[in-house]
Amino acid sequence: MVAVEDIGRWVALAFSSPDKYLGKAVEIAGDELTYDELQAAWEKCKGKRQFCLPLPKFLISMMGEAGTMFLWFGTHGYAADISACKEQAGKMMAFEHWLSGSKR
């Protein structure tokens, strides 16, 4: 997972250091959660955001290909090195921080 603000920081890095990033793909992420951790974060945010409705796994499984994607994210996911991301771009936003709607 990665917040839009963090993507912007990576874009700025790419433009300021083209020799380092030009022609390269970099997996970026600020947080990595299991399905259960994601659901717990949703539960904590109830009342803070209108869209805080955890989707049970059975509903996700009924979403066709999109559901397959979300289940894959929860079981396998990408392989972004979050520690390396934080080292290169500074503090990355955790999902629960983003979900709470608080500003940095």
C-alpha cells in the first residue's frame, strides 16, 4: 500500500536523480498488511470516514477478477522492501495513518 503523497515524493526523487531512476522500475510501499490487519484497521476508523466498511472474504470472493486481485494482495502481495523505501524517500505513510484522515 502506498499513499498518494508518498508517490509524489518518489516522483520528486526520480526527477531530482534521473541517473539513479531513469529506466528503472521501483516497487514502493508504505505499509503491508494481512487481511486480518486490514480489517482491524477498518474497525479502528469506524466513524472517522464514511467508507469504513470491512469487506468479508466471502464478498471479495464474489467480485470476480477484482476479488481475486484483492485476495492475492492479502495472501501473497508484491515484494516491495518497505524498509528500503523509507530509507530512500523518508517516512512513508502507514495505512492506519492514512485511513484516519490525519495529516502529516
